[in-house]
Amino acid sequence: MDEKRPLILVVDDVAMNRALLSDVLSDKYNIIEAENGNEALLLLREKTSEISLVLLDMVMPERDGLEVLTIMNKNGWISEIPVIMISGETAHALIEGAYMLGVTDFIARPFDEMVLKNRVNNTIRLYKKQKSLSDLVLNQIYEKTRNNSMMVTMLSHIVEFRNGESGMHVLHINTITEMLLRELTHRTKKYQINRNNIGIICTASSMHDIGKITIPDEILNKPGKLTPEEFEIMKKHTVNCAQMLDAVPIGKDEPLMKYAYEICRWHHERWDGKGYPDGLKGDEIPIAAQIVSIADVYDALTSERCYKHAYTHEKALEMIHNNECGVFNPILIECLNAIADKLVSALQTFDWSKQADKDFFYIADAMMNDQRHPIYNQAFRQFIDERKKCHFFESTLNGILFEYTYTPPVMKLSSKASQKLGLPKTILIEENETNRADTSLDKASAENLEKIEKILNRHTTPKDKPFLIKQTFNIDGKSTPCNVKVLQIWTHSPNENPVLTSTYGYIDTLQ
Amino acid sequence: MTLSEFYSTLGESLDEVLVRLRMESRIAKYLGLFLSDPSFSELKTAFASNDAKTAFRAAHTLKGVAANLGLNKLSATSSELTEDLRPGAFTANSQALFEKVEHDYNAAVTGIKQLDG
């Protein structure tokens, strides 16, 4: 009894039939019953990832077995949940129809108990194996995406830091590139960009300036204007990068490599052919490079650099329109106009921790829409939906959310929470409090942090219910009485003492 | 009357059902439940109210339930009626086929009521 007993949904309009099936199967399985097609569909929707097998009758009122199967196909459940049809039906065409709709097996009435049990066993075992394999793949993909995106980010940050820039530039380019690409795909099919490519191009965009590691410090970080000779050297970062990528012995045919090459080499080309290094013109310039080029210019204009102050969003758009900073593909200017309103807030609220998730969503999306290898993994979908749901709920709440894991001791705050409490979004809580003294927190924020820590370090015993604490926090500069609802999660391992793993909190301001 | 006697009276075989359902107690339990299964009365009502669709479904159900319990005659006559009604309308034969079903159903019910325990 180590493992949970699999759950079987028995669908039959005849109470006796359901009772008989439960009777035969209930020693090894948990059974839920539905007495018509509609009820079955409701249960399927509610417990999609719990149900291991459906035993389905053919002739029923309120949607018959074939209708249930049709809907299971439409929702992609049929490839997740095996269905065995049990029926006294003998009409060849109907039985064939059931197979066509994806039933794993057809058992005719009257059935033999032993045969039924074995077919049920085998089917569940087979699907379980398949599912554990696809979960394994899923987890690996998620890990891999996260690691990939982390590596690329680390690499590009190193370059940015040498540039004396904050690293925000790379993140901005990423965001702008993504928004432009999405807009572009709505407007034209000309460039053959699919969802999967969008993720890859965004990742590649982070690398647009890695060639700058070949540029000497004196030139790269010179505060004044560059001499023509110096500028010639500076321009080399494009071809130098292309050379570096060429020298990488692996991944020659990978899309990421292809896009990175295009972007690195050609993001300073101009639509009118007067750019560098190759003087490409119009759509001779690969579209990925064109997009990163306009994103780069916009972000350079709106950011402060060692040689210039920051222009406003409006001024930057105006300058791009008037070809003051290069000449761009007219359709990309249209795209930039279309996203202009959303752009400012998107760049301000950029959430770094969501970047890897975003890449993951792209890959997930692409996988699920790939007709050659359809993956209708329900757990997968739910996983994605849960994440989206969390982001959404968080955005609609009035109060302040925090979450804390004990190993590593990291507290995460939503953007709103971080703003209101005056604390960073991610905080490593060191045991040694003396380290705190030199942080840049002001007194009010430091007090907030202390109070939250006190809540986190309360000595409690395992329980499943949330508890309530009254506490005053400094919110928007004012001392505000609050209710803090806290939920603690403990490990459930039966053999060991429970360990506190995480704490979730909701700070409700009393006004 | 024992289970074995019950089946022989109806011209059926207990052994055939035992092979499939394993336990005499289980068979007895479901024969008992058969008395409260509404399929036959639904069939009758459907005939009375000229509802061929419901009649088809009820006959279909009766056929399956009877087959599971080894009431093969009832299953066979229900099956004939099912096929007769499949197109969704009563035919010239429907009433006669229904009467055969009714006969077999009543025979089974009478027998079940006389079972020991």
C-alpha cells in the first residue's frame, strides 16, 4: 500500500452495472461513478490528472459513450486517460467507431471478471509508465530551459558590466524584441517566425553585444566622443563576435546559434544600406538583426550612458521616426508604434525571475502545438495554467504577498509588495544579523524586514491551517496596522520528523 | 430454491455465470438487485407512451444486465427487440418482441423471488 490506489471512473446509466464493476475492482482501485455522459464529463474535467482509467458504457441518456469520447478527444484527455468501453453492443460499426475515437479496449457483456481485471491492470500500468516517462522529459526540459536562460543571462551580464552598464540593457532588449516579434507576426507572415522562434530570438538577443569583450577598455568606456580611429575599432565588435561564434565548434546548425550570429554581426546594419559591418540593405539584413537593432536604439536613447543623458520615451520614438538614429524597416516602425503604449510599463515592471518561465512557456506552447509530436500532457497544461493563475491572482490582490523557503533562506515578494514595504523582491535572509548593518535599507524598511523575519522564525508545530498575527508595518511611509495571514508547509515524509519547508504570508492592511 | 436450481429452471447454467463472476454470493446479490433495476419498467412505460428511443435504450440495458447475470434467454429476446428498435421507430414486430421479453423477464423475476435466503 505504498502507492496511492489508482482512481477509476465508472460510467454507466445502470446502477447495477456500476455496482458490479465497483465490486469487482474495488479491492485494488478507488472507484468514482457517473450515471450519464454529462456527469462523466464533469468528473473528467474536475479530476483530469487523478483519474487513471475510464470504464465507459456505450448506450446512455444525456450523452452516450461515443459523445463522451468525442469530447475527450476535443479536450485532449483521450491521450492522457485510457478508456475501456464495456457494452453489450454488438453492432460492428459502433464498436469500430469507439476504437476510432481512441478507446484502448472494448469488453463485451457479459464480461468475465478475470479478463476485466487483467485488462484494467494492464492498461493502467502501461499508461502509468508512459506518464512517468513524459513527466521525466517535462522536468528535464524545464530544468534545461532555466539553466540555458541563466547561462545566457550570466554571459551577457558579464559583458554589460564591463561596459559599465547595469545589465538592465540586456533585459530591456529581450523584452522589446519579444514585443516587436509578437506584433510583427500579427502583421505579416512574410518572415516565417513561429512561436518557438520567438523564444530563441529573444535569448539570442541577449548576446547582441558580446563582441564588445574584444574592445579595449579605454575605447569601450571612454566618456567623450570617440575619434574616427577609435570608432573603427568599436565597430569591430560585430565581426569579432561573428568570428568568435564561428570558432565555436558545436551547434553550427542550431537555430540559437544562427540567430545569435545574425544578431551579433548585423545589428548595426541600416535599412538604407549605410550601416556596418557589411552594408547590407533592406531585407538582406536578417529580420532578427533588424529587430534587435531597433530595440537597441530605443533602449540606448531612453537610458543614461556615459556619453549622454536619457531621452524620454516620446522623444526617443520621435527620433527613431525621423531617422535620427538610423533607418529602419517601415513595418518595424509600425510595430514599434503599435507597442509604444505598452512598452513603457513593460520595461518598468520587468520581472527578472519570470524570464525563465517565459522561455518555458514558449517551448511548452510550441510542443503542444507541434502537430507532428502532439503532447497533450494534462499535468503539463495544469502546471502552466497554475503559474499563469498565480501571476493573475497576485495582480488582483490588495494586500501584500510574501513567500519564504527555509533552505535556501530566501524570501520572495511580488513587485507590489516590494514597493510597499520598501524591500527588494528577493531577499536572502542571513542567519548572521550583523551582515544586515551595511545593507542599503532605510530604517522603516529594515523594521519591516525584521518584523517579517520574526514571523518566519516563530516556533510552531505542524498544522495545516493558516494562522493570523496582528502586526504594524511601515507602508508607504506610514505606520499601518495589519493582519498577517500565514500558512506554513511542512514535509510529509512518514518516517521522519516533519520539517518546516516554506511559509506563505498575506499582509492585509486594516483601514 | 438454490442458485443452481434457479438457473436450471430457466434452462440456463450456473456454471457459466460462476466462471465469469467467481462467487455464488456475488451472483445472488446481483440477482437480488435485478429486482429493483428499472430497465424493464422503463421499457414497458416507453411502449405505453410510444417512445421508441427510450424503449431502445431500455431494451439495450436489459440485454446487457441479463447477459451479465447469465439470464441468456432474456438477454437474447432483449437483443432481438434492441435491433428491431435501433432505427428509432416501432415496427410491426415490436409489440410481439416486447411480449417475448416480458415473458422471459417475468420468468426470471418469479424465480429470483423464490431463491433461498
